[in-house]
Amino acid sequence: MARRRSRRQVGYAVIGLGHIAQSAVLPAFAHAKNSKLVAIVSSDEEKRRKLARRYKCEAFAIDDLDTCLDLPEVDAVYIAEPNDRHCDFAVRASRSGVHVLCEKPLAISEEECRRMIDACRDAGVKLMTAYRLHFEPSNLEVIKLIEQRRIGEPRFFSSTFAYQVKPGNIRTSAERGGGAIWDLGVYCINAARYLFRADPIEVFAMRADRSDDPRFEDVHEGMSLLLKFPGDRLAQFTVSFGSFEQDQYRIVGTKGEIVLDQGYEYEGPRTLELSTENGTRTRRFKPSDQFAPELIAFSRAVLDDTAIEPDGEEGLRDVRIIVAALKSARENRPLTLVWPPRHRRPEPRDRMYRPPVREPPSVNVQAPTQ
């Protein structure tokens, strides 16, 4: 059972102090007034010592997670560990009556996602998948323009997302849930789903392997997916860990198109172009803190006991598509998917802006890109 609380602020323990946690999650608490960082958890003693001093919070080793979860100040966890550890930490937190906000992908199999969802439901705690773009202004503006029929009926989506991964980075380990489809593809899949307001009914995937590059001994260097949605709408995208940096998507309708540049990144500005028979209009979106809105939304749901969006089911659906894509690539054939209805997707009203954070000095961590 979730812990009973009287205060109007949710106390968080952040589990995992890698690049995303240090550069974005920990600084975001300054912009989330209903959320308070009370503890950090890591296997790295130097990270614990320095970051606990910087953020004035308690520090615990991974082996001492249960002690952390027993703290009365800890109401929720933010899981920022490698993908293969999400399930274990989420289940342990739920059993302690602690709410769970977990980085994407939610887990590395449908079975693990279900374990997380069931454990949190049975314990009466909330589970949120950390889809920061569900609150990000430029992505929600695209949804708004589609709803206004500015491009007519949406017909196809295309996207590229790529960078050069550093040798030895955790993202190149298959055992840890690495690979471009898990790290980058989840963004493209989720974007196609929230723009089409539907889930794909067929998936066909092709992989790109690089036997001459030691970075890709364990994982595919890249992958292309073709997704068929209800109404004969199509989405196609390519992700890569061995290409020049790319980050954009395009959705084309019967009367126009929308292109969002830098739509997936959490740093820097974004540019949106709307093209119709009347010409092209360009709108630029300034940088923002994309992690504080996640914290704010999750804390609101905890404090007010309201439904979560994006919830665990949202994370499960993307994992199911990735698993199907990997099977499709292995077997060189399309696969059919069947879904129960999904009643809640990101809406323009979910927009939340907070000013960008200044990335602090890192401790024993490097960015994943070369």
C-alpha cells in the first residue's frame, strides 16, 4: 500500500547517477516545486559523496537500496539505471509502498513491463513512464496543428534519429538492454503513435550490422522500421548509432506537412515548419527543462491521487513494438499486432514549460555521443 502522506511535496530518491541523471534529472528538481530530491542511489562512492553534498540529500549504495526505500521522506523513485535493471528496482520500490517514475524504455521485455505494472497496481502505487515529450511544447504544438486539420488527414510519418555512440558505452551492451532501437527507436515509435493517435497493426524491420566496428559486436548499428496504422497510414524511420547526428520527424497529410527539427532532444531549441498550399510558416521554440514537467505531473498525480499519463501501459506498448521489430528483422517478415483500446494520449493541454537548466559539472560520467 502507498504511504499515507500529509505534506504537499513528494520526496524522491533518484536511482542511478549516469549522464541523464546528472545532466538533467537532478537539476530539474529546482523547477519542480511540488517535488523534492531527498536521496540518491548509486554503486559509485565518489558520485554519491559529491552529488549528495551538491544537492544536500542522503546518499545510498545500490546494495543499500532497501534502507533508502524505508526512509519516511522517500515517497517516490526516479529510476535512471540501465534498461535491464528497471524491472527489479520498480518491483522493489512498489513493495515498499513507493511510487515509481521510470526512464524509457520501461523494460527490455513485455514480461518485465507486465511485472512492473502488476506490482505497482497490487501495491497501490503509481507507475509512470518518463516520456518527457508528452509535456514538451513543440511536440504538443504538432498534435494541436493536426487536430486543427491544418494538414488535412495525416497519411504518413517519417523520421531519422542518429549519433555516433562512444566505444564501451552502456548502450552498446545487449545484455544491458542496449542498441539503437532501444535507445533511439523508442522516441520515433512513441511519436508516430501520439501523432496518429493510434497503435500500429503491422511492423516490418530491417537491421544494419557492422562487423568491422567493435562498437557493434553486441548490438545492431542501426535499424529501419515500417509501421502500418489503422486507416492505411504508414510510419517509417531509421535509427543509428554509427551515423552523423540526426534528429527530426515529418508528418505529411492530404493538405500539408509538418517538420519538427530537434524534436527528440532535451537540450537546445527546436524548429517547426508547417507547409500548406498557402506557403511555409516557421516557428522556433526556445530551449526548456523537459524533466521538471515530468516530475511536476507525476507529483500532482501522487498528491491528488489522479490517473497517470504516460502510464506503464504506454511504456509497455512501445516495448512490445520493439520486441516485434527485432523478431521481424530476424525472420525477415512483417508481424501483425492487435491492441486493446487506448483512451488517453498526450494532449495540447498537457503543455508545460520550465526554463532550461544549466548543465552542472559531471562526476565520473561521460555523454554517450562521440
